[in-house]
Amino acid sequence: MKGGLITLVAGLVLGVAAYAAFDGVMYYTSTDDFCGNSCHEMETPRNALQQTPHHSNAHGVTVGCSDCHIPKEFVPKMLRKIEASREVWGHWTGVIDTPEKYAAHRPAMAERELNRLRANDSQECRNCHEVAQMDFAAQDRTVRRYHRGIEQRGKTCIDCHEGIAH
Ligand code: HEC
Ligand code: HEC
Ligand code: HEC
């Protein structure tokens, strides 16, 4: 009985420690520091993003890499992290380590990310921008019409807003 209790407590402690470590890794690998600064390959998107309202605007709200590229839901997030480990491998093997190589791979990389957003109905955009919350009166007439009709048209944000960040 005593042995069983010790095993149970040890198991709990290990479980909590493993969870904390896991959470720490998940958190760190989602920071802009990791995504945008830890490898020079990401200078191209980072420099471009810094010129857009998603980086700096009158309201002082900043959108980071992970806000658009890493899902918040557990399973999609894990799948994206697994895919990202292939990207880390790409870093070590120098797949896009010059601006020329980045440019050559860009269409394929962009298409993969666009397909991901098409498949999830631009979920990451919708985490911040809710159509139901849009003040249509404040939008241009044409723009308002696009957003209002989004469901009937079977369109998703990224169909019209490709190239939004970089
Ligand atoms: C973490 C929150 C967040 C996410 C995620 C996000 N946005 Fe934004 N978006 C903002 C903020 C904040 C602004 C700037 C508002 C301002 O100018 O004050 C903005 C501005 C915009 C604008 C107008 C400015 C421009 O650059 O044209 C568009 C269009 C837009 N977002 C579309 C998108 C799309 C499409 C996605 C998904 C790929 C997305 N946003 C993801 C918060 C977010
Ligand atoms: C059928 C095309 C279309 C679709 C689909 C679409 N938009 Fe837009 N949106 C536009 C156009 C055109 C503009 C005006 C030009 C610009 O800011 O890029 C615009 C502007 C915006 C703006 C800036 C509004 C302003 O008045 O400053 C935001 C934010 C935005 N869109 C978010 C979204 C989000 C989020 C989705 C998905 C839920 C979405 N859009 C879907 C065409 C579209
Ligand atoms: C507001 C949303 C948003 C933010 C913030 C954002 N991205 Fe992107 N990113 C996209 C979209 C959408 C695509 C798909 C291609 C396109 O639309 O041009 C993309 C494509 C990419 C690609 C594929 C190659 C390319 O250049 O198209 C890379 C790599 C990338 N992003 C890295 C980053 C990094 C690193 C950061 C942070 C410094 C970042 N992104 C911030 C929306 C975003």
C-alpha cells in the first residue's frame, strides 16, 4: 500500500514536470523570438511584416508570427508543430539559407500556408477579426458587400487577402 502511494505521488510529480516542460517548449517555439529571430531565413517575412499595419498601427496592437501561423486548438496546433520540425530540419540543411533560395521556395511555401488557411476557413484570421463584429457602416461600400456576402459566396478571408502580412 505504501509502495503504491509512493508510486502514485512520484507519477504525479513526473507528470506535472513533463507537462510543464512540454508547455514550456510549446510556448517558446511559438514566440516571435523563436519564429522570426532565431534563424536568419525568416528575415524576409519579418522585414516585410514590419512595414504593415499588422506590426504597427495607431492602436498599438501587434500581431506576431504565431498568431497567423500556429492554430490555438490543441490537435491542429500539434500537427502544425510536427510540420514545423521539418522546417527546422530545412534550416539545418540550408534549404532556404540565402535570399535567392528563399525566393525560389517561396511559391511552394506560400501555397502550403494558403491551403492550410483555405482548409480551416481562415481560422487564425477569425481569431481576431469577426465578421459579426465588423462595423459595416465604417467600411467602404464595395468592401462591406464583400464581407457581408462572405458565406453566400463560399469565400474565405485568404481568398481576397493573400499577401496580407509579408
Ligand atoms: C492577433 C490578431 C490578428 C490576427 C491573427 C490577424 N489580424 Fe488582421 N489586423 C489586426 C489588427 C490589430 C489590425 C490593425 C488595425 C489597425 O490598423 O488599427 C489588422 C488589420 C487588418 C487589415 C487591414 C489593414 C491591412 O493590412 O490591409 C486586414 C485586411 C486584415 N487585418 C486581415 C487579416 C487576415 C486576412 C488575417 C489572417 C491571415 C489577419 N488579419 C489576422 C489583428 C489581427
Ligand atoms: C470577396 C473578397 C473579400 C473577402 C472574402 C474578405 N475580404 Fe476583407 N476586404 C476586402 C477588400 C477588397 C478590402 C479593402 C482593401 C484592403 O484593405 O485590403 C477589405 C478590407 C478588410 C479589412 C479592413 C477594413 C477597413 O475598412 O479598414 C479587414 C479588417 C478585412 N478586410 C478582414 C477580412 C476578414 C477577417 C475576412 C474573412 C472573414 C475578409 N476580410 C474576407 C475583400 C474581402
Ligand atoms: C497577419 C497574418 C500573418 C502574420 C502576422 C505573419 N504571417 Fe507569414 N504568412 C501569412 C499568410 C497569409 C501566408 C501565405 C502567403 C501569402 O499570403 O503571401 C504566409 C506565408 C508565410 C511563409 C511562406 C513563404 C512566404 O513568404 O509566403 C513564411 C515562411 C512565413 N509566412 C513566415 C512568417 C514569419 C516568420 C512571421 C513573423 C515574423 C509571419 N510569417 C507573420 C500570414 C501571416
